[in-house]
Amino acid sequence: MLIGVVADDMTGASDVALMLARGGLTTVQTIGVPQGDLPSAEAVVVALKSRTAPVEDAVAQSVAAARALRAAGAQRLLFKYCSTFDSTPQGNIGPVADALMDEVGADIALVCPAFPAAGRTIYQGYLFVNGEPLNESAMRDHPLTPMRDASLRRLMAAQSAHRVGLLALATIRKGAQAARTAIAALKQEGFRYAVADAIDDEDLRILAAAIYDQPLITGGSGIALGLPALLRKGAMHTASPFDLPPGKAAILAGSCSAMTRRQIAAAQAAGVPAFAIDPLALPGGEITAGTLAEFALAAPSPALIYSGSEPERVAKVQSVLGREAAGAMIEHLLADTARLLVERGVTRLVVAGGETSGAVVQGLGIRALSIGPEIDPGVPWMRVIDGPEAVRGLTITLKSGNFGAEDFFVKALAD
């Protein structure tokens, strides 16, 4: 195993798995802290549901996953988190990164959530989303991890026990050796993290060349862009993309992100049958998984079931049901709906939202996935290769809320 990846949610795991597979590494994504032997592959991505878990749980899961990967022979680790650095001042990115540094004995690690293909760039240590500072983007109103600062140095320093420095774009543009020298200098000055600027893919390739041999790398999937060629140091192969199966398909969207809301609107405009979940109707049992499954199965074409709404509506729902309770209700409902749909013959599932994806994958008992064709940057189709008999062979995509073009749902379901 050339690299083992600890990913803090399901959609982020498939995102980085796609990057590694597209670069030529045999790649498998597994679900949850490994309990047995890991699959044989050049890259193994462990997908956790730890992004918004209590800090202690997130650290424990991440360290356990890292130990399993290293025991299976992983030569280096990548801690993969969201390209919008989704976290709070308490964590979980900083505490997990600190624990993983201790676990592998790293003395400095890169911090780089940049993913230019998805509009995430870093300049002078500030994170931008489609040209807007992070705190001025739609992430400002994220229901679980509202981001109110664009400075990655401040965000990381608030969560970590260690000093955070900057690896500036001007240095990176001088090449990998200059970046290596600058990282070494930061280490000598007592910094344990280096926030790295990156505004295009070539910056990410230079950074990969500067740090690929480090025991721990942290970042978004973009940092994996240049790793496969460096890790294999030879001719690469290209995995054969699988064909999408015939049969019924459905979309389950639990994300309230601005992009997912636009994707829902585009799907409805294209005539996709849609069912809007009212969370306030859930406690009384007015909407059940059976209700939603019947709607999707009776629809004349692939159907969309969604809960996303405007921030004001989300805030009202949270004030009535409680923030955590509202999210949990939606996640459990969509996971149960997914199970019913698969039991009744649905062969393709599109799932939108990191927390929703985690709930669906866990609800279906999926343990491992192979990586297939890309729908949009960072979002592949995947096939279940380990799990209960009923789900083996299921084709599924797990989309981060903010990823994909506006026509993503229509594109994903096109025959």
C-alpha cells in the first residue's frame, strides 16, 4: 500500500479516491474503522463519519483507522478533510491532525484544502470559494459548521495545540525544492503546520513533489492530484470504468448547501419528479421512509427526494426540533428510504450531502467500494464490492453538498 487515507466523511472519501484512481493507483474505499483485513490495493481510503462527531470520537476513530492502515503496510498517510475546511473552533480538523502527527511521528505537516477544479483556492493563507472569501461564501450559513473566517492559519491555530505557519505562493512558484526548503525553515522556527497557498493545479503538483515522502499529509482531495505519479515512480495504468447498470434509479438529497439547492431546482425544471420533505412533519409520522420509497418507485422516471431549503427555513426547523435532532431525523429517514429502495430493486443511487451519505452508507451496511467513472470533478460513480448480499453490485455516488455543476442530478441520471 503506497498510501493510506483517513477521510472525515463519505463524500470526501470518494472525492480523494477518485483523484488517486484517476492518477493510476489501484484504489479501494472502505467504510468505517477497519475491523478485519483491508483490501489489497496501492491506495486504501477509509471513509469515516467523523467530521461533526464529538472531538474525542473523531480522534479515536481517526487514530484507529490510521493504525489499521499502517498495520496493512501503508507507507504514508493522508488526512483528508473538506475543501471548505468544515470545522468549528473546537475541531475536528486540528485535534485529529495533532493526534495523527503524534501517531506517525511527524514533525511538520502541510495544511492545504485547495481544489481549484471545484473553485477552492488559497492565497496568503486565505481560503476562497469560487472567488469569494470563505466567510463570505454560502459556507457562512452552513447548518453544522458555519465558517466565519477565511484565514486558514487562524482557523487551524484555534483548533490545534501547535503553531501554524505559511508557505506562500511566491515560494511555491519557485519549485518543489524551494518549497521543501521553506517547510524545513518553518520547522526550525517551531511551526508544526504549514498552510500552503495554491490557486491552480500546477501549484498542487509542486506541493505534492515537495511533500510526497512525508509520513503525514493533510488536505483536501486536490493535494492528491500529483501524488500517484510520484508514489509509483513508473508507468501508470488506468482502471477500466465499469458500465452503469440498467434498472431503476433515485436521488436522495439531504444537503442544504446553495449548490445542492440549485441542482434540485435544475432537476425539477428538467421534469424530474420531486418530493420535498418537511422536517416538521417527521415527529408526527406524516412522512415515513415507506412514503418516500413508494413515491420514488411509482414515479415514471428517476425521482428526487430532498430536504434542502433556504437558510431561514433551516433555522426555523432547528429552533423547533433542535439542530442535532433535525439533522438526525433527516439522515435516518433517508437511510431507511435507501434501504427500502435497494430491497425493491433500485440499482443506482445518487446521494447528496456528507452527513446524509454517511447515514445511507452505514444504513445499507456497505463496507467497501470500487471507483468508477467521474460525473463531475470530485464526484465518481462507485460500485459496492463488500457488504450485505442485497447491496453488492449497487452503483452509488456520494456527492458533497457544494460539489457538482447545476445540472449534476440530470447528468448523473442520464442513460
